[in-house]
Amino acid sequence: MSDCLFCRIVRGEIPATKVYEDDHVLAFHDIRPLAPVHVLVIPKEHVDSMAHLEPRHEAAMGRLVVAAARIARDQGCTDGFRTIVNTGRVGLQEVYHLHLHILGGPDPLPPMLKR
């Protein structure tokens, strides 16, 4: 999608502070971080959301998750971190290009949802 924010970042049209890149995955710092470590990990191929994944995406998504673990370690999250994939309107997805959030820091994160 030519007007997708994350596709434009992949193409280099919009700057981002990259922390990891390979042939299939790009990771960069979130511009509005919610934790000391807040990195977005995206597939370079445009997929609207997790709800739009198909069997052909299995290998790419496996690379994305493995990359997320490496990135979290490289960002200093050696005592744990949180990964979040917001999906669709109900999941509060803001950018409709599948992305995984890595959140972490030296202190424990707050609960995701109140019980």
C-alpha cells in the first residue's frame, strides 16, 4: 500500500530510528514510547493486521517473532519484556500494517488489563 505509514518507513520515505533489519523484518523505536524500551517490529510485506494472516505468512511471522526476542535482548530486556499485537478496531490497532510492540525496561511494567 503506497500510503501506508509503515510501508513508507520500509521504503525509506519516512525516517525511523532502526534497531534491526533483514530481508523480511524491520524494527524501529516507537515515536511515542510507553516504556523505556518500546520498539515496533514489522514485516516488510504489507499485511493489514493479524486477522489477515494466511498460511503463506507462516515463515515470515516466525522470523518476526524470533527477531523480536533478539531485539528485546539487544535492547537490554534480559529480565523480561512484553510483546503486544493490537488487531483491528476492538484491539485498538492504530496503524493498519501488522506490527508487534516490544515493551520493557528496568522496572516491571504495569498490568495490561485490570482484573
